[in-house]
Amino acid sequence: MTTTRTVLPGKDTAGGGDLYMSFELGDKHWQLSIGDSRHRVSRYTVGAGDTAAVADCIVKAGARLRTGAQAQVHSCYEAGRDGWWLHRWLSELGVDNIVVDAASIEVNRRARRAKTDRLDADKLLAMLIRHHAGEHVWSVLREPSSEDEDARRVHRELQRLTHERIAHTNRIGSLLVLHFVPGNKMQFLWPSPLCAQSAREPLW
């Protein structure tokens, strides 16, 4: 598949190979790890959604690593609630981005390490380099159309609310048992639309 090459301003055509960049997407901040597989990794923290800062980080890393102007920039991030807008923006910028299935990322179950954004971003970067070297290290997701993504959003929101309802129901059930309240009273907490009379009956 042909991709547009990201231009690194102010660089001549001499220099190293391609740049590799991984994202760890947080609610307030994004962690970026950028490297060229040969030198020390550059790490940056930007505000969530700050695309201008992301572009600036690419330029800074390219300058530090003396990457050539014709170098391709490859990137990746885990699929999540951020959806596909970041992927589309990176593609427009000329970055060869992939979105990976988080469930397919290999985990060393014997290794005990801290769960931090920086460690995860570095791990993704190492796997991205291996991916482009030809190894099968994860599953790459296919970009949906905007229409399909909108349709999935409704389903995901309903699924999330259903999980929240189950969690609240279980919590209330535990409290009822703790205070010796019969469990059959739970049916009145979440009345079914199929049982109209439940909406008219008292809670206790």
C-alpha cells in the first residue's frame, strides 16, 4: 500500500532510516516514544488531543536522530475509546499509522513490572519495530468507514451502560444481604419495561 511520506522540515536527504513512534493514550496526557531502532528513544508527554504538539515532537525527534527528509514515519497505538480520528489525522499528516488490537499484544506473564504509561509506550515502540521487520507480533485492525464507526458507537455505549447497571445491581444486592433485606426486593430497583405494574409498586 502506498503511503505519503512525512516531511521533516529543515533536513537534508542524508541521514538515518525511518522513524518509529508509539502512543500511550491517556485521559489528560499522551505518552510518545520515538526512535529509529539504533539510538536512544526520545520520550515526550503532550496534552491529550494536542496534534500540534505531536507534530512538533516528530520534528524534534527527527532532528535529534538526524533522520533524512525522505524518511518514513511509522506509528501505532492501541485501539480504545479514542476511536479512529487520530489514525485519520496521522494518515493525513503522512504518517504510516496502524491501530492494534490490545488483546493481541504479547505479555510476558512471568515478568513482574510496574504498569506505567512510559513502559507501555516503550514496549509498543519495540513491537512496532519488530512488526515492520516482518515479525507477527499483534493483530492490526482495519479502519472502518465513518458510518460504521458511528453505528458501533451506539452499541458500545449501550454495552458500557449495561455493564454499569450490572455492577450497581450487584453492589446494591450485597448491601441488601448485609442488612438482612430479602433479595427478592431487587426486582423493584430496575423495573422491566415488560412489567408495567412494577413501576406502580412501592420499593419495599
